[in-house]
Amino acid sequence: MSTIGIDFGTTFSSASWVNPVTGFPEEIKFLNAVDKCKIPSIIYFQPQGKPLVGYAPYMQIENANTAADRDVIHRYAITSIKRKMQKNASFQGHSHVEIISLIIRHVVEEARKVCDFPSPPDTLVLTHPVVFAEWQKNMLREAACRAGFADEKISLLEEPISAALAYVNSNNLSNVEGVLVYDFGGGTFDVAYVKKDARGQWQIPIDPQGDPCCGGDDIDLSIYDKWEERVRQQFHRNLSPNPQEVDDVFLSRCRKQKEMLSLNANQRFTEILPPAKGRNFDQAIWEVRDSEYNDIISPIINRTIAKTKLVVDEIRSKHLPLDIVLLIGGSSRIPLVRQRLEQLLGDVSLIRTTGQVDTAVAVGASYYALNRPTLSPIPEPPIIKRVKFCIKCGNQFKDSDNFCMICGRKRDVL
């Protein structure tokens, strides 16, 4: 039996395994990837041929230069399915459950190319945002079944618990009792307090907070909107030929700009704009300063801080232990995030980051599989047989009696 842990992400997915040589969980480094620890959560449904998953469609988006290329991408490629998922919805004739299953299957196939699993992975720990509704969790489970895992071999694990498991175990922090996990990813935001119980298991003792539509995708769109504003002023045109649609290729460029701005919020970007009628090579320049970037992203960051404050206030009101505030998710790298959290907490020493900011959740899934508690099943309560009596004379009925054998009253029972 072999287990794989998968963090199914909005923009990228990552995975982990327990290395049989070391006996410890490790992130999986994939082949042929720009970032070897992540696989893009993208599918391109070719008009003819099987779907392309991961880096193949990612590179198609990166290299789409002509209007025709962009149109094909818009029609046949789907991104960010994690936050687009809906019941009974489909894209290019494929249900959202099927789309998710294709991504899970692809991650497993790529993992098998680089990991010497003792046997093909047949057990899966799949993480999810703590604010996911039951129907969303059920969709993930069904997708995992379609990807080849038996239902009883699938465990769903909340992302904050997974992240806490990874950080505490990786750093041998046996004395840590309470962790606040701030998870700001590509498409979703979660903040949850996880606490070690008397058995040494991690639990979520107070209501978590989150936003299923707040993440790096929203920052990308805000940067896109800023470009749209500049292009209209300078060239009197829209970025996309259809003003009602977002140009997916240029949105990908905005994602890269966000990553650069997260490292240094003073940047100079020169971009070739998407082709427009009679204008194929418009070039625009944007000199970004940190103050302008902070103004753009503040509304999004403020949403996460407001949610975080609700959890922090409850931790403090109940006098619960708080040893670490752990920042995970790619968007947590943004300097403004740390600044706002420092203002909220008033204690900089609590805030921790990890070199596994993008893969901590995936690694935690393998720690969960490795240390999963084996509990005795709770016995079923005994079946109590009700004794029935006549309400007139008190005679006890037999199961077959319709009338009282003493007074003849119809069977109305106490």
C-alpha cells in the first residue's frame, strides 16, 4: 500500500509522499516543470485528441501570441476550476467533477515518474479549504474516486490542519499547542486556529473564517484592470477584443507581474498588448511604485485581515494558547500581508513563514497519513425494544395483537 498527499490548488497543485528510504514526508519534485514542486491546475480540451493537463496547456497560454491562438485558449482551456466548481456544471462537455479528476490523475501519474513508490499509490489524502461546503467536499471525493481511488482509501483533510502538521513536525516543535494558520492562496483564503488536544491530535476548536473567492486570482484581475485603464487612456481600446471577456494570456502576464511585485513592489513593466483590429503590436509601459501597488491590493488584503481579526479576537477572549501564526499560500509572500498582520497582532515574533510556503499543505497530508490515529470504533448503541401497553387497562400487548386480550380495546398504546 502506498499513500500520496495532494493539495489540489486553484492555480497550481502540489503533492507529497513518505520517502521509504528516510521514512519522512517530502514534497514531490516533478519533471519538466518551471517550478518543479507544482503542477498547473489547467486543462486544455483539444478539439481532437485527449485532454492536455498541467504544464502543456500552461505553456500554450504563455506562448499564445496571435488573436487566433488566444481564441482557441479561451474556448478550450479551463483554469481555476477550484473556485469555479459548481454542481451539475460542465466545460466543453466535461463535468466539473471530471475536470478535477483529470487533474488528480495527472498529479499521480507525474508523481509516479519521479518517486519510487513501493507500490502504485492506492491511498489518497486530499486537502481542501476549511470553508468548503459539504457539496464541494463530496465533489472532491467523487473526483478522487474517478481518478482511480477506492472511496474507503480517500481521506479529506482541512488545509489549515495539514499546514500545521507539516510545520510543527518538520521543525520538531513538540511544545507548540496552538497555531493560527493564515492561508492566502491562488483562489481562496482560509484562517483557522488549530489546537493540540489531550490525545496529541490537532483540532479546530473555534469556527474558522475564510473566503472561497479571495486570493491571488483577484490580485491578478486587479492588476489586469489597472492595465485596462491605462490602455484605454493611451490607445483608446480594450485589452481584449471582446470588452466583456478577459484576455487569458495577458492575465497570465499579470500573474507573473504580481509575483515580481511581491519580491519588490517597485517595478517597470513593458508589455506587448493583445492583438486588436488593425493594431497587432501596441506596446505599453507601466512604472509601478510600492504605494500604487499597495493601493491596488489593499481592498483584497483588508478582506483577509478582517476575517483574521474575528478568529484572533475569539482566541484571546477564550484565553487559548497561541504559539505561532503561520503564513502559507503563494499570496502570503506579499509584504503588505505581513505588515497588516503585525499591526493586528502587535507581536511580530509570533509570525512564521516556511520555505515550503507553496507545498506545506501537501506535505502535511503525508504527515497526517503517517501519524493518523487508529481509534477504536464507537460501539453502536443497543437497540431498545419498546414494550407496549393498553391505555385502558394496562395489559401488555404482544407484537401480533391488534386488540387488547383483556378489555378488547383497539390497540392504542402508551
